Amino acid sequence: MRLRTLLGDHPGTAALKNGSVKSDLVAFDFAEYSPTNKGFKPMVREAAFDVSEMAIVTYLMAKSFGKPMVLLPNVVVARFQHGYALYNAKQGTLKPADLNGKRVGIRSFTTTTGAWLRGILANDHGVDLDSIDWVTFEDAHVAEFIDTTKRARAGKRMIQMLVDGELDAVLGEKVEHPDLKPLFADTASEEKSWFAKHKVVPINHMVVVSPTLSSKHPEIVREVHRLLAQSANASSAAPRFDADETRRSLELIIQYTAQQGLIPRALDVDELFDDVTRTPR
């Protein structure tokens, strides 16, 4: 069976995409989007693919609006988030706890990195997220979500706005610029202490399939899972998550996403899967 597939170029997907991991049951027609997240909107809004990489917060939001997707337990992107927050040091020193009432830019309010960082800021640093003047540059992948943030004027660039003093900080970016410094000054130390507290590695992207594929061709879905796992095992740089680690990460991002009003209620992790994808072995 040939499957329309959206899958980015990551350490854990390389073997599958270059053909060194293959199957007698399935073949993949890979769609090319750069960056890969540009393909999430057509998946959410048009069910454009049979198999798709998907930002976990986008999936949670899509699930809350009844979009036809079901999660596979394959993690393709995961990372600590503390290094993806910047401020302009020329405007003075800024610490996480100083963000109340400030102007903060983010590509879209619904990005997964943004949701993780806001959760960290609110729950570990006492930041009042409602006090922040959020400035965004893109709409949500999920069309039904009502975004109440302030949209930057057309043509404005987020990093340039930060450099020019039009923003106090930005989330979701990591760039080299002499005036820009990490909001978390000792990023490595912050990440280490955060992990010691939460025992979680933040998941960014997993993989979804269409529920029709799962219900009508469960053997194909199991094969997709197997191939993704085999491809991940071929790279030492691929994310490594067992079932408990996956659950802990999902539980925390669900908590953060619900706290931030991106979903109407905190979902149970088991709701994210169906009977095939929950344990697709």
C-alpha cells in the first residue's frame, strides 16, 4: 500500500526516508515541506496525508475539535526547551520572573515550543501569562481556534523587532546575535534542574495516522510503527522514549496546554490513541 506521508528530515527518520529501512507491505510517497511544520496545517484542515509528523500541541488541539487523526507512540522530535527563549541585553538584563507585563513575540501562540516554555514560566517561575502582551506572526494550524493575541504588522520580523526594542523577549527562537541573550542565563543548569524536578523530556513532534487507515488496515498501521521504530533505532541521535517516559511527557504537555486555554479540558493520555495505536506491536 502506498501512503501519502509527511515526515521531516530528522536523525530518527533518515533510514526510513533514504530507503535503507523498507517494507514489503507499505511504500511512502513523501511530501516535501520546508520547514516540515508548514505541512501540519493541510493535515489538520484537509486530512492531506495518510501518515504525518505532527506537533503534539497541534494534535491535542485538533483532537479537541474532533479532527480525524489518531496518534502513534513514535516520538520524532524531543528536546529541552529552555534554550529557545531570548531577550535583548541592550535593553537591560531580563530574567524569566521579569516577564510580567512585557511584550513577548512568538511565531504562533499555539506552537509546541511556546506551550512548553509558557508552562515552564508559569509553573516554575511564577510568571502571570495573562499579564504578557503577546505578539504573534502566524495563525494556528487548527482553524477553529480563536486567537486573541496581537498580530504583528505585515512585513514585521520577530527577531528584528526584538533587536529594535519593539519586543522585550521572544519564545521559540535560537539565533546568534551580539545583542541577544538567553532568557534562562545558565541554560544547561536550568534544564538539568527542571528534569530533576519533573523527570520529563519535552516531546515536540510525534506521528499521526488517519483513523480510516487504522480501522480498515490495522496491519499497515502496525507496520508503519515498526518501520519508524526501526529507523529511529538506526540513529544514536534519535529520541529514546519508553512507554512510561512518553506518558509522563504527554501528561505534562496536556496539563500545560489546558492551563493555557489551548484545549477546553485536560485529556487523558489514553484518549490520544485508538485500540490499534495504543500498543501497535
